Amino acid sequence: MKTTEYRHRYYGPYRKSTEIKITMSIFKIIRTVSAIAPLAFCSTFGYAAFANTFPDVRGTWSGSYQVAFPNGHPDYPDQSVSTSMELEVYKQEGNLIWVINRWRRNNSDDWVIEYGTGTFDLDEQDELVIAEKEESPEIPGVNTGMFIGEYEKGALYLNYIGVDGGMTFSVELRKR
């Protein structure tokens, strides 16, 4: 058996056999693999398993609500108005969704169409946020906003915040 002399920084010279070097090398490899394996598993299999736990909300959802307008609104100052809504989730990739929001006042036949994207929360996977793209070109003065809500028992429960116009509402949407 071949031996090699090493100098340890604290204990002085010592001899290490080739078998011990091989054993130590194998131990280092096992230690390295055991440290890297969980990370590799989480980054490949973990994300796929994680992504499959989000609810599939693709399809068209509909509901009605009352929207509150603040004092100073040009059409409905200090009033509430009945409104119908259809939310089409036309694409979903894991926690991400793409939507078309169609709504109209109940005294109107014309639908306002707005586009947006959303995401389910990574921790509370039934909670979601949807942000609208921009003002609707069909009707001047229609502001964009954000929906915050959750998916529960086959329904979407959304709260709308229209920051620019100061409008708010809550709606329960059911899949058609």
C-alpha cells in the first residue's frame, strides 16, 4: 500500500494511505451529492408539483354587483349602480392567468371590455390578484383597477379597487 506524507497545519506531519484517501474522496462526493440532491429535486419536481395545486379557473365566470361611486363622480355622484360582469379566463399557466373583463351597467346594452392578467398567491393558493391593463377605449372616463379575491367552493369572490376613480365593489362570480 502506498502512503503519502501530509503536513497538517495544527498537528504536524502525518501519513495517509491511498485507501484512506479514496474513502475520504468517496465521503466528500456523497456529502456533496446529499447537499445538492434536495435542491435539484425542488427545482425540477418540486415546482411541477407545486404548480399543479392551483385551481383551474379557465372559462367564463359571471355575476352581478352594486358599484359605489364617490362624491364628484361625473355620472353617479354619491350613488350606487347595479352592474353585470363576465370574466373570461382564457389562459392559465400554473399560478398565472390572462383575462378579459366584460361589464355593463344594468341600464345599458353595451359591454365595456378590459384586459388583464392575474396571479394566484404562491402560499395561499386559493387567493388571487388581477390587474387591468389600461382605460377602456370604448368609454372615456372608465378607470382601471385591481381585483383582490379568492377561489372557494367553485366560485370567485373578488373585491375591486378603482384607485383613480375611487370606485369599489365586491362580486361573486360563478362559472357558466
